[in-house]
Amino acid sequence: MRLYNTLTRQQEEFAPADARTVRMYACGLTVYARGHIGNFRTFVCVDVLRRALKYAFGWQVHEVMNFTDVDDRTIAGAEKAGQPLREYTDQFIEAYRDDARALGLESVEDNPRATDEDNLRAMADMIKALDQRGHTYRSDGSIYFKISTLPGYGGLSRIDQSGIMAGARVDSDNYTKEDARDFVLWKATKPGEPTWDFGTGPGRPGWHIECSAMALRLLGQPPIDIHAGGVDLIFPHHENEIAQAEGATGKPFVRFWFHVEHLLVDDQKMSKSLGNTYTVPDLAARGYRPSAVRYLLMSGHYRKQLNFTFASLVQAEESLRRLTDFLARLGTVSGGDAHPEMAARVEEAATAFKNALADDLNTAAALAALFDLVRAVNSAIDAGDLSAPDAKVVSDCFARADQVLGVIGLRQQEEATPPVPASEIEELIDARQAARRRRDFSEADRIRQDLAGRGILLEDSASGTRWKRK
Ligand code: AMP
Ligand code: ZN
């Protein structure tokens, strides 16, 4: 598989260093608010990467995705809400888990919270190692990373070294490239802020040290294979993660940096600070199902910006429906003998699908390969040329593809829990049939309309009545 590596700014052949297990870390949600679908664009793309590594390329994956539950934003939020930090962040972790489940994200091997004691200890230990190797200094009780001690500093974001203000410091977690300075590793206690002491003096971690320490605590010796996040994290967060991990260990931190482009709204990044966000429940309240949201978020290439509009969500819904209607149609094919040409056509589609994924996770091309197959098979069904064994080969191909896409099964799960219980729908279909048999068409119509009003559509065909969600 070829992956674009932000470190080298080019596509490179990827395989895990030990040829077996991909050790990857993804920066998770800062839990000061419910994650919006911009955050979830990154999480969905990382989920598709994870699934492709496992199901298309056959590697094992050990993935760590953290919760940033202590930083400037979470502390400010908890203070404003008048809640203890842990209690304040708990609610957003819960909400993340609900949304992640709804969007079909596979659960990952580790979801560490920065404020878990083991993690705080690992951060303190990394700071002590940095101290021993001469990369730190103290000022007013805080500990800083001295970037002039690491000649390679800035290599990921390719900052202009001449712009770096030698000796100047920055205390906030986030800042721009123009403000590249010595950054804070451990912040001195402030009144009202949570504080810990694991041998580096009382205080709390800076945001950047959290990820370096948790990644190496849970994944082991550097370099890890892949580190993922949105493009906004390249500087300063990932640059500083590299400085900390490499400064502390003397070894390269990460082999491949995987960065997902932004979800935009009206050409601006979807972000809390701009007030242009939508969450999964916001969209559900407007009648858009999480499966359609997942489809939209993964249907474009991850390195291209994606502009969010309701029209694009409707289009995603239609595309997804074309796939599920097609699979339902396949289910109606019966009898006949296997056609070797059809097996060959399916093999061709499966190869095109895998090749697209191998080409820097080109999900758009992978989906196109599936839709080509849909067209070819539909024509065969129209011509009466598709047998039940052929249909099985085709549906198996879609099932394998969906291990990576994770969207058709998600839709089927949603369908299995429709807004009206399936048993009630079946009873109403029977009652409607009975009404029609006794020529009570107004009762039959009333039943149809009752279900339509509750989001269930009935479709009559020669073989009987099927229902589907609106
Ligand atoms: P945060 O909660 O701000 O730490 O962000 C969590 C993840 O979401 C990070 O990987 C960010 O880069 C990513 N992210 C934030 N906003 C967007 C966006 N509009 N589009 C894509 N990814 C985003
Ligand atoms: Zn991080």
C-alpha cells in the first residue's frame, strides 16, 4: 500500500516495520465539547485507514486514540461550568462514544485519557528524560522545551528556522508557526486549576507532552508506524510531539505521518470557535442518518478539503440507497447456473477496489469501482443473465468491501432498528393485504399513509410487499 507521508511530502510504500502489526496513534478529541462532524471527518478517515490495513492488506493493527481531557480548553470549560475537570470531560467522552458507535467507528485497542495516573506518570518520566538530555529549563515553576537544543526541530512543518525567536517562550497550548518558540511541557499550578506532582513539581501537563508520552507508553519503542490527525495539528502539536519523543529517546518517533484535510463550511474550517459546527445528533434531528454522514465523510479523498452542504448530504444518502437497493435486488435473484464471466467481472471490481485503497487510500476511486459493478450487474439482471450463484459472488464482494467502508452494514443495522418495530410493520402489511382482498381500499391506503408518516415506505411487487425507510 502506498501512503502519503507528510514528513517526506510524498507517497511511499507502507508496511509495518515488523511486517505484522501496524502500531498507530491518532490524536483524539479534546473533550471540552461534543465532537462535531469536522472532528469526525478525521476520525472516519482514520477508521477507514485502520480497516483497510486490516481487511484489505491483512495486517494486524494496534491503534491508540486518546482523549485530551486536560488542556487550556477543557480547564476553561470546567471552570465556566463550575464542575470538577474529570466530571466535566466525562460527559463529552460519553457523547463521543455514542457518536463513534453511530458512525460505525471500530473500537480501537486503547483509548487512554491524559489524566489517568499511568499516563501522567509517563509524561513526567518523559520530561525527566528530556531534562537529563539537556532539552529543558524551568521558569516560574513551569518546565519548557528549549527548541534550540534539537537541530532537527521544525522538520515536519518545515518552518523557517530564521523566524524562530531564540529564548522566547510560549505558554498556551496552541499558536501559529510565526510564533515558534520554546514551548511548555509542564505548567506551574495556578489557583483553581487541577494539579499533580510526579516528580517534576506541582502543575499539569501541556497538551503536546500528553500524546508523545501516551503513544510510547502504549505502543512501545519508537519509531511507531503511523501517527494520524487533522492537518491543523501539523504545527505546533505534531512538531512538538516529535521534539519531545525524539529528545527523550534519541530515536525517530514516527515513520509515517497521516494528515486528514479539513471539513469546511462556506470555505471555512468547521470549528467550534467559528460557530459553524454540526454534530451527529444535530443532523439526526434534521432526519439525516449517521450512515449517510459516514458515507459523506469518507467518500472524498482524505487529502482533499470537503465542503459540507445539505445538498451533499442528500447526495450521500442517495448513493448509499443505490447500494442498499442494489443488494436488496440481488436478493431477489433465484435459480440458474454460475457464469464464469460474472465471477471474472467481480474479481476485476475487487482488484480495482483494492488498488484504489493501495493508492493512498483513494476511497473515491474505490467507491467508483463498486458503482461500476452495480451498473454491470444491474444490466445482467435486466437481461435475465444473472443466476443465484452469480448473485452470491457479487454480494460476497460487497460484504468484503464493506469491511473497509463500514457503511452498508451500518445502514443495515439502522434499518434493523427502524422507527417502527419490524413486527408492527409486518402486521400492518398483513392487515393492508387483507383490506385489499376485501376491496377496502381506503383502509389499505390509510395503513400505507400511517406508515409513511412514521418514516416507512411500502413497495408492492409481484412477489409481495417490501418495506423500506424513507
Ligand atoms: P480537537 O478536539 O480540536 O483536538 O480535534 C480532534 C481532531 O479533529 C483533530 O485530529 C483535528 O485535527 C480534527 N479536526 C478538527 N476540526 C476539523 C475539521 N473541520 N475537519 C477535519 N478535521 C478536523
Ligand atoms: Zn495529539
